[in-house]
Amino acid sequence: MANLHIGSSAIRALHIYVSFAWRSLWATIKTAAKLREMRIFLISWFLLSDAIATVSGTAILFARTELHMGTVSVAVLSITATSSGIVGALIWPRISERFHWSTNRTIIVCLLLMEIIPVYGLLGFLPFVKSWGFGGLQQGWEIYPLGFIHGFVMGGLSSYCRAFVGELIPPGHEAAFFALYAVTDKGSSAIGPAVVGVIVDHTGGIRPAFWFLLVMIALPVPLIWMVDVERGKKDAVKMSEIMNRDSSEAYVMQDRREEMEDEGEEEGQGLLTTHDHASP
């Protein structure tokens, strides 16, 4: 019986925590929907993160099936991308500072460089490139420079996108909005690979999926360009003031309700005491 009681208590506690998490997430989504710049960026980030996941998955699939690369070769490709990502994280701030690029412009430049990957893969459709026997990802060694580009670009995107959304968050509510940022990231990662799977089923090859990757990487560009960071900062500060004021009023009302409940209990106890004394 004791174990059963402990189990039911754990399930009840888990239900409370999960319910609270979903309510908090929904409240953050409703708040983000009221902030125009944040709303635009989250939509662009949804598309961008899906594109990133799709490029990575498609590259590995292409390497294994079309280029017939073994496990060791794929592992070297992964190490190449990871190492270049570290380099990119260190180099991109210097590039941005050197050319005086804003955060959103740096993100756009990263996306344009990412377009090299699908464009290079599409060169394999050209007859004169096919005649060379290399180019357009016809040989296994060609994927390593693309892996370096992917990692280098990701080193900039991962840091600059996080910094970008940080500028649009209402002060004092960073934890909730970064949680929404993470949910947006992970929640979109299945759409692109599913579409690639459909393309492969209908065409019998992976190379046509590069057309889809070309479009996916381009979709977030105009949205990111539309984001006005200065306006977003001002809107975030105003929203923070409104949220803090509403929270203060809610606390005051809660305290008042508790005081009224305490007063009601005291009056009830007084009536019972009076009744007891009046009874013979």
C-alpha cells in the first residue's frame, strides 16, 4: 500500500509539473505573438532550423547511398564539420566587426554561404559536369569541403541567432523565451527530412532533393531581413513593463483573497465559540 501511495503521489506530481510547463509555454507563445519582431524571427527560425536539420540529414544520406562512403569516412566528415564549426564560432565575430554587419545581416550572409551546398550538388545534373567525372558531388572527396562550409556557417548561425533572439526578449523573461526558442528549434526538425523522404520515394534518388534544400535555405532570408531590432527592443521593454505590472496586480489580488479567507475563517470560529457558550 505504501508503494502504491508513493507511486500515485509521483504520478500526481509529474502531472502538475507537465501541466505547468505546457501552460507556461502557451502563455509565452501568446506573449510572443503580440511582439511583431519576435513573431517574425521565430517563424524564420522555425524555417531555418528545419533547413539546417534537413541539410545535415540529407548530406549523410547522400554520402552513404550515392557516394557509397563507409562508416569511417562519414565519421571523418562529421569531425570535419564539427572542427570547422569551432573555427566559425571564433571567426564570424571578426568578420562581422570587420565589415560592420548587423546581427541579422550576418545571419543572412551565413545562409547565402549555406546555399553553396545544394547549388554544388545540383551541378551534378549538368551533362558537361558529368563528363568530367568529378564536380557536383560525383566523388566522395568532394563532400569534405562542403562539410567544412556547413560547419563554418553553423558556427556563426548558432551563436548569432541566439544573440539575435536575446535582443528581442522582454527583460526579466529570458528563461521562458529561450525555452520557446528551443522548442521552435526542435519542433521543426522533422518536417524537412520527411519531405526529402517523399522526394526520394518519387524520384528514386537523393540528388533531386537539393532543389528542395535550395528553397528551404532561402525562405528565412526575407523574414530575417524584415526584423527591426531597435523596434523589437522597444516593444520588448514595453511588454516587460506590462507583464510585471500584471504580475504585481495578480500577487496583490492573491494576497487580498487569502486575507479575506483568513478573516472568514476567524469569523466562523468566533460564531462557533459564541454558539458553544450560549448552549446549556
